[in-house]
Amino acid sequence: MKQALEMALQCAVETLLQDIPDAKQVLVKLSRPKIKEHGDYAANVAMPLAGVLKKSPRQVAELLLQTVQWPEQVEKTDIAGPGFINIKLQAGGEADVLKTILSQGVAYGCVDNSQGEPVNLEFVSANPTGPMHVGHGRGAVVGDALANLLNARGYQVHKEYYINDAGTQIGVLANSVWLRMQELQGINISFPDSAYPGDYIIEIAKEILADKDFDSFKAMDEVSRINEIGVLAVSANMAMIRSDLHDIGITFDQYFSEKTLHESGKVEQLIQTLENDGLIYTGTLPPPKGKEVSDYKPMQQRLFRTTDFGDDVDRPLQKQDGTATYFAADIAYHDDKYHRGFKHMIDIWGADHGGYITRVQSAMKALTGIEKQPEVLLVQMVNLTRDGVPFKMSKRAGTFVTLSEVVEEVGKDAVRFNFMTRRIESQFDFDLEAAKQKDAENPVYYVQYAHARICAVLRKAEEEGVSLQDAEAVNASLLSSDEAQKLIKMLLSYPEMLDTAAQRREPYRIATYIMQLAAAFHSFYHHNRVIGVEEALMQARLLLLRATAQVIKNALGLLGVSAPKAM
């Protein structure tokens, strides 16, 4: 309905502008009036149009109302203040959305993405040196929900996980596992503070020794041994991470190995390309900003001229020994994405990586000419509590609580929904006991119960011999109560909410919307009897419930949360 009204008013605007050469386009955008008595929709298009037509906004509003061809559901219009156009619909005029919802089903609110813009969405990308912690879990849930949302709104999303399987942390992992392998043979070892703690290292050591005997590793030279154990340990950790992701309902289209970038020569090729383009020079960097470094000694390094593209300091691409820096590998990876056809990239990083955004975007601007790529979203940490008391570390991980432990305790749906109830830039306190409660204070229970309650009403209707009429045959205009009208307006706003959430990269809006929709349903159900009233009214109210259940299920599906029929 909103689109139909906007289209009708837009046609009237274009009619008024058709005789004005080179007239600037003026777009119609309807809003909901804050005061109910002002109508169902309002438009302020007369204001920007006034300057073009050289008339007062009120005169322009009068001309528009003389020109516009409204849909038949419009009951009346009026002009308020300096030129606001208020639109009031007939009773039940918006209720036809219920029929649209049932006819479109899961597609309601969605846009065909068969010709949509390709987007590479990289998220999680936890180091393959241990199990996933709850902080990784929040980024994982946000990324997966954002992928679902963008796909629903017309993008073609490619979900990608970047495996950081090159660098010093892999050597630390391999050495940690090797120490545990020796310990399992009864050898006394000294476990350094730099090694990875946690029982999972012992599990990996046992897994490796189950396939290959200890003596074969002992016979290797140190470099070969660490390299082989590193590969096996990364493989074991990635299997664990994939399992954790599977348990929370997340799959990826591609796992991309950093190691392959180095092995293929793409990092060196990138450095050579930048060298050929005159974007690399030998120089020294000033001391780090904000830090007092008394013994700072400038070193000659190969530097990328990122300041020419918006960075605050040039960045080193090679260490003094000639090997590539992490930064070089990162931009080689994003350059690889670009050459795979992704002009638009979205990365979800932990909040502690905020200082890294500008340098990567500057590098990509130098390489592609495109501004602000990758688009980066920063996710704040999760603070775990139990009845308000901070939750202690996990023995299995050694330093943090693993995501799998939390999912096992409270369930996938509770984790996914609760992680989506706050903006990603806000820190989130997640209480494990509250997440298990079966009451209105638990948001996931509250919205799932709304869906289950509707399903229970529909089952009761069937048990009492009520046959649901075809949606097109139902007189939806009978839904005139305030609670019914509020619920209809909520259902009507779903596509617009999805569009806003997608444009702003804010999938948390879906969770907020469902909680509001559940509240509107509970209010309607409390004040409006459904079964046992006059037949036509009963069918109308059952139609409203069916449409509400469909939208709750659709929205929960985008969040990766189930919509149970009974609880």
C-alpha cells in the first residue's frame, strides 16, 4: 500500500514537472504521522517541489491533490501546516497486506536477487589456533544474519572465512602440540607462558599420535617437525571450528587459506605490482603515535605510500629480512577478492581492529580506485555472566569460555537471538541463566511463544471444525479494533524494516522488530476473541493470525532461529 501511494504521488509530481526543462528530480517518501488523527501516511514533497515550481508549499500541495490518482483504498486527504499532505485510508484499507503475506509466504519482504550485486562477506575468520570463544560467536551470528538479510534484499552474498594459517602463531601452536606430544610419552617438559594452554592442545596431540607414531616426529629436524605438526594442528582446529559453526547453524561458501596466498606467490606479485607503479619506497617511520618509546630506533623499510590514498602514515610491506608483513598478506587477500569479481566487500572484525580499517581501505583504493572498500563492521565483545556474576574461564580452552559450551548449555536459538538484540557497536552482557528462562523476560522465548500460540489457536480452530477460508474470500475490513490495526501496520512495515536494516547493515533491527511484533500480537490476542465470534469476524481474525505467524517465521528465519509450533 505504501508503495502504491508513493507511486501515485510520484506520478503527480512528474506531471507537474513535465513542462519545466532540466527540472531536478524530486522523490516522494511517505512517513507515518506521529499523531494518529492526522491519518495513516504523510508526505512533505510539496516543500522541495515549491522552489522548483516557484509557488508556496501549500499551493503545490493543492496542485498535487488536484492531479494525483489515488488507489481506491484512500478515504480522504488534507493539507496541514505549510504544505504537509496527510492521507487517510478506508477502514481496513491496509488489511489486504494479510492476503499478500499469505500468497507470498517466505518471499514476503524479499527482493529477487538473481541479478543482484555480488558481495563478498567475510566474517568470523578466527585464528585456527584454538576453539571459538563467545566473542567469535557474536561476530559469526551477526555475519550470518547479515548475509541472510542482504540475500533477502536483492544482493548475491558470498560468505567467506579467511584462515590465518601463516605466521608466528602457527609456529607457537605447533610447538605447544609438540610439547604435549612429548608429555604424553612420559617426558618431563617445561610448558612456557607463550604456549597455548587448554585441554584441546592435549586432544590434538592425541589425535596426531593416533595416526603417526611419536618416533617418526622425533626423528625429524626441528623445522620439518614444526611445519608438519603445524599443518596437522591447523587441520584439527579448523575441524573443531567448523563443528562449532555447524552447531550454531552457520556454513560458509568458501574457506580461504592465507597460506595459499604465499605459496602461489600472490603476495610477492602484489608487492612487485606496487613497486612497478611507484607506490613503494625505502624509508623510515616515526615512533608509534600515543606511545612513549624511549629507545626507538628508525629502521629502513620498504613502505607503501598509503598516505597518498587517505592513510595517516605509510605502511611497511616487508620486514628487514625481506619477508612480507601481515599487512601485505591482508591486502593481497582483498586484491584477490577483487579479481574474483567482488567489487563490493564487507568484513566483520572485532572492535580491537578499528585502527586497521583506514590502512586497508587506503591500500585497496590504490589498487582498485574504489573508495571505502572493504566496508568494515566492528563487533564489540560479549561479557558472560551467570545470574549477574561474571562467568569463569573454561578448562578446555584455558583462557576463555568456548562458544560450543554456551550453545550446549542454552541452545542455538537462545545464542543466536540474544546476540542480535543489541547493536554490534555495543558491548553485550549475556546471562546464561536468563537465556534459559521460559518467561517474557527471555526475548527468544517471548517471540517463539507468540508463534507457538498462534499455531495452537489454529489447531484449536481445526479441532472445533472451523474451516479456514481462502484468504481472498475473507473480509479483512472487519479488523477494525485498535489492536488489530496496530498489528496490521506492524506487518505492513516489515519490508521497509528489512530494507532499512540491509542498507544500514543492522540486522539487529530484525530482532527488535520481532519483539515488537510479538508484543502487538499478544495485545491483540488479549483484547480480541478469535474462536467463537461471528463467522466473518472469526475468519478475519484467523487470517490476521496466520499472516502474523508467517512474518514471525520469516523474520526468525533470517536470524537463523526456529519458529516452533508448540512449546
